[in-house]
Amino acid sequence: MLKGKKISFIGGGKMGSALIKGILAHNLIAPGKVTVADVVEGQLEELRKTYGVLATKDNKKAVGEADIIILAVKPQNMTEVLEGISGGIDTGKLIITIAAGISTGFIEEHLKKGARVMRVMPNTPALIGEGAAAIARGSHATDEDLALTLHIFDAVGITVTVKEDLMDAVTGLSGSGPAYAFVIIDALADAGVNMGLARDIAVKLSAQTLLGAAKLCLIGDKHPAALKDMVTSPGGTTIAGLQAIEEGKLRATMMAAVEAATLRAKELGRKK
Ligand SMILES: NC(=O)c1ccc[n+]([C@@H]2O[C@H](COP(=O)([O-])OP(=O)(O)OC[C@H]3O[C@@H](n4cnc5c(N)ncnc54)[C@H](OP(=O)(O)O)[C@@H]3O)[C@@H](O)[C@H]2O)c1
């Protein structure tokens, strides 16, 4: 699907690098067809050395050569980036933005009329092909643009399509979610250490338990609550643990976390 096409990344930081690694590992495109532009020389050198991609400090040059441009800079840098590259973007190019809180409308306003924009909220497990990304289309994006975007992000994990007004909620849930999961894994490991387990063993058991439970949710057709009921016997150990979880308000804390991150994404979108 990407045959004969060139992709340029504007921004080769954490997320840009994760996507580059993912699409190359899945042989979606040859390294020589990928260009990354960044302001950090060391970052460019690292990407050039590790992946064999083309690297430049010149955003305009990167844009000029590409069929697909992935905007992977921080939301606060988006305006200056768009102002710098807008002259080189016509309706022949597909723009994919992954910036939290930045709407397709905002991108379109800064580019020539009719610009084809897709918006994606990925997450960092894309680095190992286990990402979760939501995709929304801008007003001039075509069915083929949607298919191409799904193709790119399916290679580095799972994808869902959503209406754009839900993208901040996606940012709050799966965009920021890996950090919540790391805290839970660390907390469970602490709990194991507190009960006498060695740290390395506790981390291994904790992380694999989350991974296994997540796979059961994704592979089967059972609701998470049904899966929980299946391992909770009357008067047993698990229900005793669950009671402590309810007393500690884990569910309310998760809801508050996703709400706070969603609101922050909205705020960043207004500030940019
Ligand atoms: N990290 C995540 O988990 C995640 C998840 C979902 C979505 N995202 C989105 O992905 C985007 C990138 O996030 P990130 O975590 O990868 O950030 P990052 O690590 O800071 O990467 C952004 C890179 O772009 C560079 N840059 C800044 N201004 C530039 C310019 N004018 N032209 C070219 N490059 C420029 C930055 O350099 P400096 O460091 O010098 O500024 C940095 O190397 C953000 O919009 C974020 O909302 C991130």
C-alpha cells in the first residue's frame, strides 16, 4: 500500500522514533523512503544510525520530498512548524498529525485550501507493535487516506476510528494510558515486595499478570467484569483483595485520571 510512496516525520522524538521503528520492523516501507526532520542534531544522528533513514534539520526539505507527512512535534510547537512548511504542502500530500489536542481544523487553517489531514492518537507501545491508536479524518481526507492511515498504524498495534470530538478522551485514556499501567505494575510489585517477594520476581509477576489479563480481554468475547467474576470464588482470596481495591477507590481514581488528562489535552489544544 505504501509502495512507491515516501514518508517524512516532522519531529523524531519519543513518538516519532517509536513509529519509525514500528513501520520499519514491519517492512511497511524501506528506510530510504523515510525522512525525519528534527531540531535536535543528536536525535537525527541516532535515527540515521539506528534505522538508516534520511535525516535533516530542514522541515521544508523533508516535506518537499514526501507523499505522507507525519507531524510528531509537541502541540506547543505546531504553529511554528505549520507556518514553516505550509508553502510546500498541496492537496497531493497526506498530512497525519499525532499531536495531543490539535484539531484537523487547526491544521487545515494553516495550510492551503483542501489540505488532506488525518488525526491519530497513538501510544508508545507502538515501539513493540502493541500500540493502541484512534483515528479521525479531517474534512478533505479521502477514503484512501483513511485506509493508508489505518495501514500504517495497524502495523504497530490495534486501531479504532472515532469522531474527532472524542480524540481528547482517547488521549486521556490510551494516549496517556501506558503511564497509568506502569504505575499499576510498579504498585503491584511494591505490594508483592511488601509481602516478602524479591523485587525482580514481583515485577515479573505483576507485569505478566497485567499482560495476560489484557490478552484475555482482547482475545475472547467476555466482558472484563465477567472475567473478574470467573476468578472470584465465594469467600475466597480474590474477593478479599477486591474489597480492598474498592475501599481504596481505584475505579474512581482511574476515572479522575482519564478526566484530568482529557481536560489537559483540551487545554493544550486551546493554547497551541
Ligand atoms: N509520547 C507519547 O506517549 C505520545 C502519545 C501520543 C501522542 N503523542 C504526541 O506526539 C507528539 C510528539 O510527542 P513526543 O513525546 O514524541 O515529543 P518529543 O519527544 O519532545 O519529540 C518531539 C521532537 O520534535 C522536536 N521539535 C521541536 N520543535 C521542532 C520543529 N520546529 N521542527 C522539527 N522538530 C521539532 C523536538 O525537539 P525539542 O526536544 O528540542 O523540542 C523533539 O525532538 C506530541 O504532539 C504528543 O502529543 C505522544
